[in-house]
Amino acid sequence: MATAASLSEPQVLAHAKARLFPDDEPETYAVCDTQFAMDEWLPGRPIEPAVRERLAPFNHVRLGSGYPDLVGVRDLEADLLAVERFGDQPPLVAVEAKGYTDGGAVDAERGVVQAYDRLGEANAAYVAAPVDAVSQSARTLARELNVGVLGVAVDGEATALEVPRVVGNRTSDEATAIRFQATAQGVADASFGLNHPKNYLAVPLAVYHSTDTDTVLADRVVAATTAARRGASFLGLVEARPDRLRLTPLGEEVVRFALHRYGTVDAALAAFDDWKRSRRRFCDLAPDWGLLTRRVVWAYPATQLIVEELQTMADDGYPAPTLVQLVRWLHTTHPTFTVELFLRGTEDARARTLDAEGDLRTAELTDGSVYHSPTVFQLKAMLYHAGIVTDRGAEPHRLDPTTDVWALREPLTGDR
């Protein structure tokens, strides 16, 4: 029979994650530290597969002076925060977990101090520990330092013993990467189901059209209407509302372009009908639309990071890096973003490619199956059609990362 003293740190963390970041919640994303992706938590103390599966995905995210056990983004309920909302975005939350050691102790107060250190870059911080091991002194310290306390019971119930106030913070590159995954533009679960930008550019036109949006898309553009709408949302062209799709300012600009170029959206959609099944690079097939595609794709946050780093690599003598070289390069300066953008979020992929310290296992990067399809296939294909990179993307099962080239079509040269 399970007892309170059997709650290890990974088990406590899994229950805390289930409470703070339940599955299938909108604008929610959370990762646990890579130390929990290993087979053993401590020598001779394995992590149960079910616990490791619940903790996935894994990443090594630096906040403050260290690496929290769990970091995520979500609008938390009122019983978890002293303030329900801070600004326009869901809060970034850091969690430190403490469980029973072999000696039967739980250092909850140390967890409070560690959690407090994260508040320089997180909006809220918690320590999670077995409920019977949370002392009054630990709770008092947590109140003084504005750290929340989650008491975890043997049955997995996590209760907020102390609730923190939401605070402002500076935005680090690491925190931005996790926030990005929690937005409608993140690539955590699925994003670009289609690999041609015309299918997404047509969505604002179909929304503006007087006929039903899906009917217009299916008749004039692409049968996979759900994927088209989802991709247009990821690109920031439309915003999904409970009852309809709404044009964003960027989506409205696409409609204005079509009206200026063709007079009516019907005439513009006729051109889309003509482009079906064409394999030509879009910027060559339809130069005006190609320029618009370039603007839309450039507005996608991941594009800017990739292009800037490809230019830096070209400046340093690597004008045509392979996918393996690009990921290794990116990971040195943008480790969290690189993992989230390029590597699949599955337990297996992250455990294979990252060690306990969050460093890359470079030998595993030669296997195409560890890569995230929405980036290496669909996003890269759109960058190709926009005229930004030289080569198309490839599906992970067909991908050879050692020969897959990521090169700018028009790298800048000389002093800038």
C-alpha cells in the first residue's frame, strides 16, 4: 500500500503538473526538466514509465540562476493565484518539486528558496511537496517570499496551501520559447498540416467571401479545409472564435491586396484554382503573391530566428549548413527555442536527443524521426515557396538530416 513517504520527487512533480497544467487546455504548454527524462531519478531509483510519460515533454529551461523542475504557461484558476490575471497573457509559471529521499526527509524550505529565485523571469512560482511534509515554517517562508505551495497527497490530489501573487518580470529568450509554444502560433502539437502557403493565404479570402468559408476553400483551393484554417491561424491571418473565424489585421491586409490586384475576392480565388497541383516555387509562379507570402511568413516568430542565424552562419563561413549543423549551432545560443522548434515533444525523442543536463546527444540528430514535422517539412517548404531558403522541406521519415540543406537563397555579404 502506498504511503506518504513513498512519494518521490518525480511523482510529486507529475501530480503538480496534472494540477497546474491539465491536458487539452487552450493556451497551455509546460515542460519538465531533462533530468526527469532519464530511466533513473537517482542511482537505483527508477522513474516509472507512466510517471515519465506524464512529465513529458522535456527541456532544460534556465530561469533565474538555475533550471526549474517544471515551467509552463496557463491561465490558472482563482484558487491557485492571489491575482487571476496579469496583463494580456497567461502567466509563466515555474515549479520546484521536493519528494522523500532515501533518508526519509523532504527539504521543502530549500524548494521555496529555489522557487523564489525563478521570480526574476517567471510570473508565479511554486514549490510542490508531499502535503504531510510541508512544515509551518516552510509555509511562512513561502508567504514572505511570494511563493506558492502545493501539497501533494498519496492519491495524487494537489492542494494549494499557499497561493502566490502574480508579478511582472523581464522576458528572457528561454521564457519566450515556452510562451511561444503556448500561443496559437506554437508548434508543440500541430501547426502546419499543409506545405504550400497558398492554402493559408486563401483562408482570409474565404472568410471575407459571402459564401460559407469551408465551402469556398474546398471548391476553390484545397479539400483539407481544417488544416488550411489551422495553418492560417498559426500564421496569424485569422483568429478562431467560438462561432466563426475572424480576420486579424494581417489577414485583412491579405484581403486588401487581393482586392487591389484582382478587384474582387472571387477573381483572386480563381487564380488560386489555377495553381492547384503546381509544383513550381510560389514566388516564381506568382511573384506578387510570393512577396506577400514572404511578408506573412516573416511575421511568424520562428522565421526571424531561423533567418538571422542562417545569415550569421553564412557570415562565419557556413553558407549551406545541414539540418544537423543548424540545430547544433542554434542550440548554443537559443537552446530552449531550438529544442521546442526542431525536436519532437515525445518522451522518446527528447530522451534520445537530450541528456540530463540538457545538452544535445549529437549522434541522435542524424535520425530524421526525432525532428518536428511542422518545422522541418511544412515551415521549411513555406520558406522555400517564399523565396527565403534554397531547398524544400522533407517529411521526417524521408529526412536525412546530414544532407538536408538550410541555406538562404539570397544571403547578404560584406559589411552591414
